[in-house]
Amino acid sequence: MLRVDFNVPLDAEFNITDDTRIQASLPTIRTLLERNAAVILMSHLGRPQKKRKEDGSIDREKFTLRHVVDRLSTLLEQPVLFATDTVGEDAMSKAAQLKAGEVLLLENTRFEAGEEKGDEDLARKMSQLADYYVNDAFGTAHRAHASTTVVAQFFDRDHKSFGLLMDREVKNAKVVRDNAERPYTAIVGGAKVSDKIGLLENLLGKCDYILVGGGMAYTFFMAQGGQVGNSLVEEDKLDLARDLLAEAKQNNTEILLPADSVIADKFSNEAQVQITPSDEIPEGWMGLDIGKKAIRDFSEVIVKSKTVMWNGPMGVFEMEKFAAGSIAIAEALAEATSLGAFTMVGGGDSVSAVNQSGVADKISFVSTGGGAMLEFLEGKELPGIKAIEE
Ligand code: 3PG
Ligand code: MG
């Protein structure tokens, strides 16, 4: 039984828009098949318990893992069987009949109410489907769920292990966490400061530069008395933003904010746009991407760095009008790599930016972890990793 993270982004017609995580699982699946295993794959997709239908039921059509069967089967060049439940009758009978060299994907683990609670009964049922447990779901290793963590306790040390992806992820993340060559630059983006507090605090003193982009930058501008119009601001994090800026100075870490922003009159790809200094955004307008000067400033720092870590987009990357900043940062990372830097990218949107810019193979390591990578770099112990190591 191989726990993978197939939590991939889907469009409105349920087409996979970025298959990085599926691609990343292939080496382990292939290795198991070459060793004559019958491979049972287990994953979650989205947050079906939280995003229920109006009548309160689970939206099975939206969150079914059937959406990934065709892509996986194309990539593996062999059919992939599918069970319509996770530990129910279909899963049990298909797992029992599975032959060496065959692949079976179980339905979304989060359709089970016990998954996110780390329910032991559910984990025991999962364990009964297989002889060995391999955890390759680095992207979900920060969750102490039944399929990622609790299930491991039902296998002894000779019957459980990490997969190849987990191994690569941990090795690369350790380079950045413990052995970053300097100058070390972290690029931190995304909508909210509150998601990145732990990371930012941990990076102070370790990094020479922290480049802040995305919605979270406007909380920093507002904290310094700037005018940010209708940009996203976390009012309850203004003090924290001021503290971070002060602490950075004491720790010899330079926090760079985007000098200018692409601003819009509404949150839409059809909005009118212009570029202004990021602390002079008029009322009624909001910053949705970093501007041209910010791109130049950030790129200059990136290309002179020896270690670069990027987590979180520079703008509302899903909308074409506000994607330029993230794409430019991806290109700067590729250039830094060619100049000898170790570069690592994590987090769904930043990884998509790297893929869309066509520079993925010019980045030292593209992580499949968003939240998991953040927590790892914060120095936290990830329960999915601990469960195997124990
Ligand atoms: C992710 O994409 O962050 C992982 O797959 C974990 O999903 P979650 O954030 O919904 O727990
Ligand atoms: Mg997440």
C-alpha cells in the first residue's frame, strides 16, 4: 500500500491542470511494480468534508479520485484499477484479487469521516488491505491522518518505509534548512501573512534576504503607514508585521517588499490595471501582482544568491493579468541555478508558475509540498515522517 499525494488542481470540468504530484510518484510506483508488488494506491483529493453540497452531503462527483485514473494510467503505460470506496467492499475485494504488477487506486480517503481525525479503526481497516505500507506523500506529511500517520502503527519495522519521493523531498529540504550556502534568499508570497509567520520567524537570521510578494506584502506596507487602497490586509497582524521588520534588522536579514504593484479596480481578470508604488495605492484599487521595478529588484537579489527557496506566488497567479510577477521570479530562479545556485520551489501556485514558465527542469528541486515544506523548514517534526521513523 502506497500513500501518495494526488491532491492535484482540477479545472471546472475536472481536468488536471498540473500533474507534478502524479509525475513525482512514478519512480516509487515503477520500482514497486518492478519488484513484483501488487500496488494499492491511497490518497486524498481536496477537502470534501469541509466543502459539502448545499444539502450537507459529500460532493463525490467533485472530489472523486477517478479524476486522476486516466492520467496516471497514461503516465504508467498500464491500466489502473479503481475502487469506489476506501476500505469498503469494493476496496476489499479488489485489493484481495490484485495481482503482482497491477495497480489499484482507492477512492478519496477523505470521504471517510475518520481520516482527518486519525481514527484508529479506519487506519486498521486500511492496513488490512496490504502487507506493506510505503509512505510517499510528502505533501501531506504534516497531517496526522489515518492514511498518512496512524496506519503506520499497524505495520512492524520490516513492513513499512518511505518511498523514493519522500526521501528526495527530505534530503533537498534539509539542504535548505540546515546547510544553505550564502547568500541565501527566501521568496515568500501568497495571500496571508498569518500562513507564513512561523516560516518568516524561522528564516530571520538564517537568510540574507527575504523577498515578500503576494497579498501578504500589503499588511507590511500598511504597518509602515503606507496607503494600500482596497488591497488585502490582515488588520490583526499589523503589529506582528512591524515586529518582523524590526527583528529582521537585528538579525541582519534584509526584508525586501515590492517597490511597485500591478493594481486593479476589481478582483477579476477583466479589471482595469495600472502600476503604482505599492504604498500609494488609491482607494478603490487593489494590488494583485508585483510591478516591473519590484521584478527587477527581486531578480537582482535572486541571481546573486547561492541558495534560493521560493514558497507562495507573487500575485493572483490564476488570473493571466496578474501572473507576470510569479513567472518572472521563476525565470530568475532558473538563471540563478545556471549560475550555480541551489534553488528550491514549493507550494502549488509557485510550482505552477515554474511549470508555466517552462523552467521546471532548470530549478534544482521542485517540491510537491506546500504546507508540508513550510512546516519542515520551520523546524517542525512532520507526523507522517515520524510515524515511519519510529
Ligand atoms: C496540500 O495540498 O496541502 C496537501 O495535499 C494537504 O492537503 P490539505 O492542506 O487539504 O491538508
Ligand atoms: Mg494544504
